[in-house]
Amino acid sequence: MSGRGVLVTGASRGIGRAISAAFAAQGDRVAIHHRDSAEEADSLLGELPGRGHTVVRADLADPGEVRDMVEAAAGALGGIDVLVNNAGTFLHHPITEMSYEEWQQAWRRTLDVNLVGAANAAWCALQHMPEGGRIVNVSSRGAFRGEPESPAYGASKAGMNALGQSLAIALAPRGIAVATVAPGFVETDMTNEHLKPPRGDAIRAQSPFGRVARPEEIAAAVVYLASPAAEWASGAVLDLNGASYLR
């Protein structure tokens, strides 16, 4: 189970950082992807236990950069056993407040990064993935409950759920399992502003536990779904929202 090569996109901060740490803690080699947070990525590289980790960079909206990034990760890791599609962008673009040009830009950027970028990363990683490999996508509760002020985000995550299920069927004959986690609010530096009172109090009250998730809780689920024991979870979309939204 240990000693695998794991590529985590959006790994320098938040959920991705916790995911990278969890894989490294069990002896895996991690490629830490970032777009423009080299300092945070290098900091994480210095913190991870074990050897063989690396930092790779790409704008996931650029197909050429995605390919180069995956090639660099595979070269450093000696192949890719696990891909975690965690990177994403969240743009505020309520339909009633945007110009048509702004609306187009928000949709294009969001889909290019969150959905097409993830699909491209999966295609590229597959070229280096042996039988028994794993792909785990990080989706969102917003795919199901809606994102009225960021509709492209909700749509991109719904598309990611469908992408994961399609790939689960397509790749099963190669022994590769594909699964998805769909978190609700998670306590990270990216959500700090949202979680400040009074809005934060309302967000925490959405869960009967009266809190939001910790990044380590999401990481634990991702590590399980990437494990050999989780082959039969292929095609699953696992809700991780503390019963804040049930479907």
C-alpha cells in the first residue's frame, strides 16, 4: 500500500495540503502541484516526512501546462499510482450582477480549471498509471444543493461527479478505480472570511454537529478511496458534509 507515487493538484494549501501530508505519512511519494503559490508548495515540501517528494507547477486551464506538469511529476515519482484532482477555482459571479462579458469569463475560467483541467490531468496521468491505480476527485456539496452566487462552480463540480463515474466504468477493465468526495464547508485559509461571524455561525449551524469539516477529515476519506481496499467504491460520490445537506 505504501511507496506509491501520488500527484495531488492544488496541493499547496487547504484540503490539498492535508491530503499531501496524509499520503506522505503512510510512506507515499507526493508531487505537490500549485499554480502560483511556490512559497507555500516549497514549505510543504520541507514538512513532508519521507523522501522522493517534488513540486510541480501548472495553470490547469492550459492543456499544454497540464501535460508538462504530469510528465514532470511522473518523472520525479517514477510513475503515477494515484491522481487526486483537488485543485479548483471559486469565482463570485451572480447572474444578476454580471455583465455578459464578465459572465462569459467566469464560466470559461471555472470550467477550464475545475472540469476540463481535471479531465486533462486524468488523461495525462493515465499514460503513467499501472493496473491498480486510483483517481480520486474532490467535488463539492455545491454540485447538489446549488451555488446561486457562483453557478459555474456548482456546474463544474456536478460535471466532475459525472466525469468520475464515466471514468470509473471506462477504466475498470484496466484495474483502475475512480471515486469522488463531495465536501461541504471546510475550515481552510480560503474559507476564513466566510466562516467569520455572523455568516460563519449560520454556516456552522447547517450541520447538526454545529461545525464545519477539518481538512484532515477530507484527507482521510481521499486516502481510503485511493487504497487497494477501496476498489469496490469505484464510481461512488461520497458526501462529506456533516449531514448539512442530505440527498
